[in-house]
Amino acid sequence: MNNNVPDNLFYTREHEWVRIEGNLGTVGITDYAQSSLGDITFVELPETGEIFKQNSVFISIESVKAASDIYMPLSGKVVKVNDVLSASPEKINQSPYSEGWLVQIEITDENEKSNLMSNSDYCQYLEQLSK
């Protein structure tokens, strides 16, 4: 199974990713998630300043197949949202790890990182799912 899984990110069992730079985390959904969802038609983004706990639902993404809840990989405060997605939600399909990011958060609990998967753990997880 050929998955696009960058190695500088951390992953969740629900197929979100987070890139951690200092106390900032950039959050998105994985290539596997966007491909499972199909063509994404709408993203309901949170407001800047909203605070979310790890594993809580922070947005909903609608695709031609279904609506899906997206979970926050780490607790934090939203400091930036990817406004481009309001007009162009397909960016998530086209570029899930760069142009299709969802939000940037200020991470409030660095220790929660231990609950996330590394690139190799996530690859193994995907292989189990495909069996």
C-alpha cells in the first residue's frame, strides 16, 4: 500500500496529522482520510481563539460521500485558520499536507504528544486497516 505519509508529522488513529514547531501545531487530515472521504465540498472551520481539548471534535468536513467529524490531535488554542478552504475546500484533497492544512494551534500540553503516532506507527496502522 503506497501511502503519502510525511515523516516530520505526528498522527492520530482518526487520520489527523499535526506538525509541531515550538509551541505551535499545524493540523490537517491525512492523505488516507481525504482519499476515503472523496471530493470535499465544505469545511466548517472554528474561530480564532477557540480552545479545544485533545481528541475533541473541532470541525466538520463534508464530502460527496458523507460528513465527518475531525478531531483535535493536541489540546490548544486556535491561533490561525486556513481561510482559503472556505472558498476552495478541494485544496484538502489536492494537497492535504501543505495547502490543505486546517488550523494552527498554540499547544497547551506538550506531554500529549505521547498519545500520537509517528510516521512508522501510522504506516503500520494503515496496513492493519487494509487487511
